[in-house]
Amino acid sequence: MLKVLNGLKKWIVPTIIVFSIFLILSYKWYTHPRQIVQNIEAVEFHLGKNAEQTIMPVRIEIDGHLIRSITGAKHFDGSIQLFSDDKRLTDEKSYTQIVFNLSGGGVLVYDETANGVPKLNSYGLIFIDKDFSSVAIAKYVTENGETNTKSWEATRGMMIAGPASSREEGLRVSNTLMADFLKGGTTLD
């Protein structure tokens, strides 16, 4: 009996050590910041059945790091720049940190400086797939001409989505990425 226990000890300790090393390496790999660099051709369009059907081509440039925690929470630190016909839609020195919620989206807020004064500019809600190859932005618009009040509505809001070259493709990308957010079978149109 004692021989059997000594034989087990020879296997148990090394097995525990190997398993512990595996867990530590897996943890480090999973939580290590991942470099994200993407350029996505997208479109900006109005939502709603009676909405204007015109689109505006937009290029989305993403450069930063995705950081995941062991609990599954993730956030992005870096830059998300928007361009239309080589016109910059976001401040050149804009920095953003996005904390993603359970529905896969987060608030796109830019940390800017205007005349030497720090300013936070909330651009909209952003939804990104796991490899950052598809993006949908529910763009906030000013309400009733008031510069301090911005909102977004699924029935008449603005979207930026890609990769897409048409409104239909943009709607498909948006509905796919925002499915958990929209809930109850609601779709954008």
C-alpha cells in the first residue's frame, strides 16, 4: 500500500506542476493586450423606411490594443479615426477607450483638447466583431439644434457600418453586430 502511494506521489506532483504552468500560460495569453490595426471601408446612412436613401462612403481606421480580462470583460485603448473623401470626421489627436458591455457594444467617446481645455466628445455606440473586421456605429445626432443634447434612435438614427458599399450591406452588418443590443427580433431598416 505504501509503495502505491509513493508511486502516485511521483505522478501527482509533476501533473499538478504541469497543469499549473498550463493555466498560468493560458491566462497570460488570454489577457495579454492584442494589437489591432484595421482599415474598413464603410458607409454612413439614415435609418427608417421613409429615410433618405443616400449613403456617404466612410473609411474607419482602427489602431490600438484589445485587452481582455479573465471574467470575459474587454476594452479597447487606442484610436478610431473616421474619414469621408479624405476629410477627417474625428479630431486628429483623438484617443478613445471603449469598455464593451454584455451586448457587445460600447460608447465611442473621444478624449480631445479644444483651445487647451480637455474635452470628452461622445460620438455614438460602437459594435465590433471579435476580430475587429466589422464595425457598426450608432452615431449620435444633435436634438432640435441643441449642441449639448445628442441621441440615437433605431427608427430614425444615423449609422456608420462596414465593410459595406451600400445601404443594404450596412444594414446587414449593423443588424448582425447589434442583434443582442436590439433584442426581441427588432431589426434596423
